Amino acid sequence: MRMQSRIAYAFLAPYLLIFATFWLWPIISSFLISFQNTRVNPWRFAPSMNWGRLVGDPAFYNALYNTLIILVIQVPVMIALATVMAVLLNSPLLKARPLYRFAFFAPVVVGEVAYAAVFRLMFSADFGIINKIIGTVGLAPVSWFDNGTAAMALVIMAVTWRWAGYNAIIILAGLQSIPGDVYEAATLDRVGKVQQFFHITLPLLKPIILFCIVLSVIGTMQLFAEPFLITNRGGPGGATETLGLLLYRQGFTSLNFGYASAIAYTIAALAVAISLLNLFFGREAK
């Protein structure tokens, strides 16, 4: 048994070495950097500098507010939309189902720069197709990139478009694991399709939906690409600046690595806390 264990650890050793070098050590190092003043040379240990600034920084609270707004609005809408999409994709009445499944999953594999450019063109105030459609119904064009509320709505729509299909495929896998006998028995008992969805499908899908919610919470807490690329680095006036974008600005624009590390660990702690709350209330609702 000891020889087998040694052989197993010998095979694991390359991976463990790479993990320790490129993952574990950077995580520990970043945590230590958050307690140092990185604006001087050499760096000095100053634990209250970065964490104390974090508590009273208006930019941090603005980024936190924007991130939570996206989290509260976008995640529930996306999960609800993904669930509906999964049910439709699982319907035997739908022809060419593999083609539709690929089409809904395709946004995930599209490059972030490419789809951000498409969204900027579509929502352009001068020649965007969205404002042209709005104009055809008699409404005034919207300045999507100059109005804070409109820019936030644009980010939410972009994130939903990109990740709804991804979550739908995960939920679809959960749907296909539900035994067909359950629905047959409900049909024999004259239970309608709507009642089957709310009393059979949703309860059985609950673990899968919770999994998607946790993934979405983690992704939203570190949201970066959409506000950076679509609304021009969190504009207008910081109205769409997220915690991920604030971290980038502090770390790679201002080169304040200590403060950026403190923000990074705050993001991680918030993501874990919100995910645990979702899991707790999800279990309580059983």
C-alpha cells in the first residue's frame, strides 16, 4: 500500500509542483502584498494603509454598488431566461435541436473584443440599429454611452446575452437526467404541463439552478470585460465601473499593487459569502 501511495504521489508531483508555483504561491504572495505600502521603494509593511483606505474609499463603494446592481438584476433574469431556454431546447417538438443548442451556446466561444465591438455598433447613438428600431415606434433615441442608467442596462444585456446560453446548456443536462416516468405518472393523474413545470421540474432542477447561481455570482463579482470594452472603462463617469475594473485600474494603471491586492481579496470574500448565502437559503427552501 505504501509503495502504491508513493507511485500515485510521484505521478501527481508534476501537477502539484506547477500548482504550487503558479497558483498557490501567487495567492499567498498577493495576500501578503495587501499588507504592504507598494508606493515606496522598497515596499514597507503597512497593514492599515490599504485596508484602511478600502473602508473609506468612495471609488470602492461606487464599484461595489455597481457590481451588486448587476448581481441583483442580471443574475435572476439570466437564470430565469436560461431555465426557459433549457425547457424549450428539451422539447421533443423542436426540430434540429442540436443546431439550436449550438446557437445558444455560441456566444460563450465568441471573443470578448469581437462581441463588445458588435454591441458598441448596435447601440451607437448615431447609426446603431437599436436606436433605429426605437425610432420606428416613435420613441426618442437613447444615448447608451452617455447616460449612466442606459449604460448599466447595456452592460446587463450584454452579460445576459453572453452567458444565458451557457447556463441553459447546464440546466438542459439537469433536465435530461429527470426520469420520464415522473412526467408520465403526472400526466396519468391529469396534472397539467404548467403544474408539472412548477411542482416537478423546478424542484428537481433546484441543485442545478443553485450551481448556476453560484457560478454566476462568482463571475459577476469579478466582471471586467463588458464595462471595460463596451462602456469605455466603466463610463460614463464611473457609472458602470465594477470591482474587477477598479482592481485593474489600481493594479495596472496606478501600479498600486498593495491596494489592488486588498480589493482582490475583498472580491473573493464577497463572492464566497454571497454564494454561501445562496446555498443556505436554497437548502432552507427544501
